[in-house]
Amino acid sequence: MNQVTASNAEDEANEFYSGAQSRIVRMMIAIACLFTVAIWIRAGYRLGLGFAVGCIIAGLNFYWLTRAVNAFADRVTGSVDMGEHPAKSSGSAGRFVLRFSLMALVAYVIFKSSLVSLSGLMAGLFLPVAAIFLEAMYETFVALRRGL
């Protein structure tokens, strides 16, 4: 009886923690929308637009990084099906350079147009940090509440 109960609790915990990535993405979208509107209204369109662009770049970067980590984990664990064609590792370095080149280019263009927008961009780039922090708080609350 104890093994069945422990197994059910472990399955419940695994199911809960496996949903973290989707919860983080939803939190990123909610934070980006709420703060963009609030900053736009409170501090003006330049700071709001800079924050929105920073959020978009941070969201794209999070998506690309998630894909790269999942592909790496699949390759290491050998869980890629034979019918699938895994991404070549030679393209990973190129995508990494492209990702940071894109961020540098956008930051440069915004820097040349307005320093206020640049500060909004830099704040927007911290979007995943805020979402991951909220997810950690949520997981801690649920773990304490449910005993996971």
C-alpha cells in the first residue's frame, strides 16, 4: 500500500514539475503585456516600446535556448526516434552567434535613437528572469502546500 501511495505521489510531482516550462512561457507573456501597458502609460511610449522590444527579444532567446537544450538532452539520452532528423550540431554555433548578433543590432539601433528606449530594452531583456522567479515561488508554494 505504501509503495502505491509513494508511486502516485511521485507521478503527481513529476506531472506538476514537467509543466514548468509552459507555465514560465505563460508568465512571460502576462508579465510582458501588463508591464508594457503600465510602462507605456506611466513613462511614455519610448520606454514602453523599448521594454516591448526587449521582451520580444528575450522571448525569442528563451524559445531558441529551450529548443537547443531539448535537442541536446535528446541527443545525449538517445531519445530521438529513428524517423526524426535531429538538428546538426554545426548549425548550433551559427544560431548562437545569430541570436546575440540580433540582440546587439537591436540594442545599437535603439541606443542611437534614444537612451530612454535603451533602458526599457534592457529591462525587457530580464523578462525570463522575472518569469522563472515567479515559477520558483509558485513551485515552492505548491510543494509546501501539497507536500510534493
